[in-house]
Amino acid sequence: MANETISRALTDIINLNRTSVKGYQEAAEEVKDATTKAKLSEFSQQRAGFVADLEGFAKQYGIEAKEENTIESVATDAAAAVHRGWINIKSVITGQSDSAVLDAAETGEATALKAYETVLGSADVPAGAKSVFQQQHDAILQAKNWLAMNKAK
């Protein structure tokens, strides 16, 4: 059971982060402020790093994280909302103010946090994996807080 749980969790979180990489790239293309553009690009690169770290962790467990959501994640509101939110971010933010772009990204991050918290709350996820998930959760929380502070500027 634990291996199945960690497999689902890793696959879902890896795919969530793959989608976030693209979402942040698209958001960075839309904003006008150079500092904001740089920060959003940094968040995109950070999420690419999360993917690489988690893929390495998945290999330790003999898990191949495919570029698709599992049935469980599609049925999970948080994961599905993140998937829809980041995939559709380009249509939502095109031509919008920097504040609207940051608001859309903040919404994505809030949903990502819920997905991470679900994984962190599972008793079947090994301590080593929980440590990685917790570090990434904390970084996402920092990003969400940055987005919230800067959208008002």
C-alpha cells in the first residue's frame, strides 16, 4: 500500500510541478515589470528543480512518473484545479495587468499547497519523501506570499 501511495503522490506532485513550470513561464511572458518578470522566471526554474528532485526520488522507489495525472488526482479537486488553472493561465492573463497575472498565479499556488498538504497528511508516505514534500511546500508558500505582497504594487 505504501509503495502505491508514494507512487501516486510522486506522480501527481511531479505533474503538478511540470504544469507550474509552464504556467510561470507564461505568466513571466505577460507581465511588464522587469523585476516581476525575473521573479516569475525564477519560480518557473524552481519548479523545474522540484520536478528533477522528485523524479530522482521516484527512481529510488522504482517509479516512473508519467506525464499524466492519475485517476486519483483527476478525482481530487485540488489537483484537478491546479491542472486546469495552470493549463488555462495563458487565456486568463493575456492582456491583463501585472496584478491580475500575479493574482492568477497566487490562486494556482494556493491550490498547489492544498495538494502538498494532502500528501503530507498521508500516513503511507515515507519520512524521506515527506521531508522533500515539506521543503517544496514551504517554498511554494513563500512564492504565494511573494505573489500576494507584490500584486498590490
